Amino acid sequence: MPAVLIQVLWRRRLTVLWWSLGVLALDALLAAAYPTVRGNSELDTTFAGLPPAVQASLGLNAANTLTSPIGYLNSQYFANLLPILLLVFAIGLAAWSIGGDEAAGSLELLLANPVSRVRVALERAGALIVLLGVLACVAALGLVLLAPLTGLNKDLGWDRIVAAVTATGLLALVFASVTYAIGAATGLRPLATAVSATLAVALFAIEGLAEQVHVLRPIRDASPWHWLLSTDPLRNGLLWQAWVLPVVVSVVLIGLSTSVFARRDLR
């Protein structure tokens, strides 16, 4: 039995519950606000005048105007609010998984039991994925249920809402994997949190600036933000760039950091 994984899920059950309620409240607020902008041509004109970099970072273009369901959800939710929520949740949990528990001194008590370091590391990474997946499912379910009530489902099926939430969750998983890897390799929770958060903010800024600064485009192409925003899951579904690349990067980071953790001296 994956006892270590189950232990983490049990310890974090109330945390996930409160986060889920918050996400559902945000879904409800977002859906309730859509009728106030639907059909407002002045808003479309205003946002069409924004610089290309800003429009790109909001997921807007000629096909995705602000008042359309896809443009509205991209600009108000999938390009900012939902990624931020999932990033804060996932990075915080990943920083605790190894580095935080080691700094608190409780990881030694766990490893005193007949379990290997590799098992502990992998099952805690698995718990991170499960808990992040639960929060993403709540976000998707809330939107799927609320969209028909406010017109957000026009030209937008439930499958593409699920695709967009999945792609956003995988974006958060990449940066959580960076956090997890640094924490497992060093045992330093503040360092793991700071590096991954800074990287997430920097790559988001590059995603917009690369529209005008061509030298940044190679960096943008390797960014999880670009894998999400450029593929536009709400319009195109879950393309391979939005799920294959994040999964590969996350697996490599978790695998390498687990190997390092299994050999280093604990603090």
C-alpha cells in the first residue's frame, strides 16, 4: 500500500477542501460577471488597441475577443487567475514535501521506519500530483456546471474547458517539480520556493515581451507559459505541446532529484 502517499493526502485534506471552496467561489464570480461584458463592442475595441505583447499574455487575438466566451475565459481566468492559484498551491506543497519536512525535523522520524528514501520521495511526489489534480478537477467541474447558466458555453464544449484546466494544471506541475527538485536536492525550502516562483514570474514576462523582443523568442519557446498560451486549449483542445512537454519535464526533474535525495546527507 502507498502508505506515505495516503498519509500526505490525509494530512492535507482540510487544506485541499478550503482551496477547493475558494476555486469554486472564483468560478461562480467569473461566470456571474460574464453577462455584464457579453456583447459590449466598446470593450472589444479598447482591448484591440492594447500592445500585441499584452494581448498575447492575455490569450486575446482577432478570433478571441474579450466579449466572446473563449476570449473572456482566457483573459480573465486561464491566462492569470487560475495559473496563479494552482502555482501558489503546488509550489507551497512541493516545497514542504521534502525540504520543508526536513527543515522541521519530521522527515527523520518518517525515514526511521522501514521505508526507503526513494519510496518516500516518489510517493510524496505522487501525493503532490494527486492533490493538484483534485484542485484542477474542482476548477473544471465548477466551470462546466456554471457555463450554461450564463452563456459561457456558447461555441465552447465542456471538453475544451477540461482541456484548458488540464493544461493549466500541467503548467503548475512543471514549476512545482522545480520546487520539489531543489528541495529534495538541497533540503532548503526557502531556496526552492524563491527559485521556482521567480522563474514562473520571469517566464510569464518573457511570454509577452517576446512578441516585440525577438531575441527572447528561443527562451519563450522553452517556457511552460508558451506551451499553454500559444496552443489555446479553449479553442484547439489539448495539443501535444501542452501536455507532453510538461509531463516529460516534470518526470525528469522528479526522477533526477529523487536520485540525489537518496544519496545525500540529511540536515
